[in-house]
Amino acid sequence: MNHYETLNIPKTATPADIKRAYFGMVKKHTPDADPKGFKNIRTAYETLFNEDSRNEYDKHFVQGVSSEVQEIILTTQSMIEQNNYKAALNFIQEAAAVHQDSADITRLHAECLWKVKKSGIADTTLKTLLTKDPSDIKAHMLRAKIAASRGHVNKAGEHFRAAIKIDPLNPDPWVMYLRTAISYKYLDKPPCFIMDEAMELSPHMFAKDYDLYIWGIVNDLFSIFGFQGEHKPLPYYDLFAEHFIADDNHSEATFFNTLNVLSKIVDVDHLHTIHFLGRVLPTLEQSPHRHTVLKGSHYTVNFKLCYLRGLLALGILRNDPKIHNVLADLTSELLEETPDKNEKLSMERYIADNLTQIRPSLEVLQTNYPDYFTLNQAFYTACLTPQETITRTAPKTGRNDPCTCGSGMKFKKCCG
């Protein structure tokens, strides 16, 4: 069933549009007067008004097909997602015989054949479809996936490139090309070359799948192949941060992937990684997924976030020449979930013993980094407070001088 057609709204309809359309239609199609129509309208409304169910529906929604074809596609895709491949094949075969002119059903039929390990027949089906319409990007992409699964990596690359040639700025074939290359380690080109080529066309090519930028960061694309000279690194860090910050509905997988990756790539001696952490960390700390319980892990989400906070402070302060390293280390320790008391006391003792040298850094910390100064404010304030000087009101009495009390004895034998 085409839920958008049922409510007579475009695919771009907002929640307000969906609600307005629903209440407008149920006035005409009441449960008593038109029970079947009311049921269809209600199902469409419940599916599209809920964000999660709408996203799931939109994954398999095909623009411009009839309600009957749309229903066939959704039913088959549901079976595939439940790994019920044989039932999906039996169902789609009957539909394919009836709807021979539907490219969408033909492609889905080929996919089901592939899922039941009839790859040769699936590829032939797609080849015939492409004879009729060589510009069918989805058919080229499916042929590429089938070829890769059969170990024909060069052939898979050719099919992906055929899809890309039709519409070079369409991100879908690039995303699938890169993900397939990552899964198989290599197609006709290494994954890093594919990503670089796509981003040369458009840096935002992977905006919908921006976790691929994290893959680019982790693999440090060109350094692992020793490229030097004129090559300028593409802005994976900035692009990921931009899309992650703007995404107020990022997935749990993206949250934990980002959390783990930051722990590995941030280096206090490399300012670009520190700046990257500084941009992304607030979004991680505000994420609803930070309260998720980690199964099978000794570390809590809060522990990792505290570690990253300490790492950020350490990187910022270490790169400030006016801040003594021991202050940077102490700040990082204080930001830990459970600071080590012995470490803290040891560093405070060092500061106290070298106060003349460290006091200028403390003043900079207080002025430029007040949040870090307040972490240990009582101790730092004491270090910055001038010590009282004692002025003698009488000359110093030696040990062998007469005691000042007038006893006539030596000072050391009397009051001394």
C-alpha cells in the first residue's frame, strides 16, 4: 500500500501535513460508512506520523509505482529482512509473472534469486533488464554486489563504475561501492582510492552515511600508502564533525563507534585531533545514548567520556607554552571519573616544591582556563597567595649569649 497516496500527500510531507491530511480524510471515510477505507487511512497515518516507522517504510518506498506494486515490494522486502528468502522468492516470482514490465519487481526478483544462491540466473535477469534500460543504476549496483559475492572483484568494480558513470554525483552507488570494497578489502581499487575519488567530486558525497568519514580518519588513508608531496588530505575530520553535530537523531551505533574511535585517534601532540575532539565531545555528552548500558564491557560510557574530557584538557594545556606540563597532567587527572589520590598529592607536592617556577603558569591557568582552575581552586589559590613575612622586633639571640630573661645563664641552657 502506498501510504502517501492513501493520504494524498507528497513524500516530503511534514508531520503537520500528515496530521492535517489524516483528520481531513477520516471525516469523509468514517469507521461506519467506510470501514476498509478508514482502516487504510489509519494505517497510513500511524506509519508515517511516527518517525521510526516512517524511516523504515521510506527505505523501501518507490516513487511513481502503483499501490499494488508498492505493496508487493514492501511485502518481499519484509521477508528478506527476516531472512525468509525462499518464501520471498516464491512470492515475488508470481508477482514478476504478472508485472513483467516493472523494473522494480524484476530487480527484486533477481535479488531473491541471489539470496537463495542462484547468482547466475540473477545476473542474467539483470543483464536482460539492462538491455531494455542501460541507465538503470540500481540494476548495475545489484550486479556489482552479486559479482563481489562470487569473488569477481574486478567485475564488481566495473558494474559500480557503470552505475556511477550514469550519474557521477549520485551518492548511492558511491556509498555501496565503498562499503562493498571495505567488506571485501579490495575491489578493482582499494577503498581509500574510491573514497578519495568520490570526495574529489563532492566532499559531502557521504553526508547520509557520514560514518564513512570516520572510516577514512581511522585508516589515515594516504599515510598508510606513504603518499607525500603535493597531495592535500581531504577534510574527513571537519566533515564528520559537521554532520555529526547537525544530526540530532544519530544512531546508537554511530554514538558508540565515535566514542571508541576518538579514544584511538586523539593524540595530545597533534592539534587537529584535539580540535576535532573539542568539536565532537559536547554532542557526545548531550546524546541520549550516553545512558545506554554497555553489555560485556568493563567500562561505562561516563568513564569513557571522562577520559576524553581529560584528554582534551591535556591536549589544550600541553600545547599552550605558558602552561607547565605538571598543571596539564594534574588537570587531566582531576577530570577522570575517579581521580588517583596518590597521583594528585604527588603532583601537588611537586608544584609546592617548585612554586617560584610554576606560579606564572598558575596565573595563566586562572585567567585563561577558569574552568580548569576551579577543579582544584583551594590548592591553587593557596599557591598564589603571598606568604606573610615576619619582621624581628629585637636582635637575634645566639645560643651562647646571655638569656634575655635576665637569669644570667646562657640562652641555650635557659629559655633557648
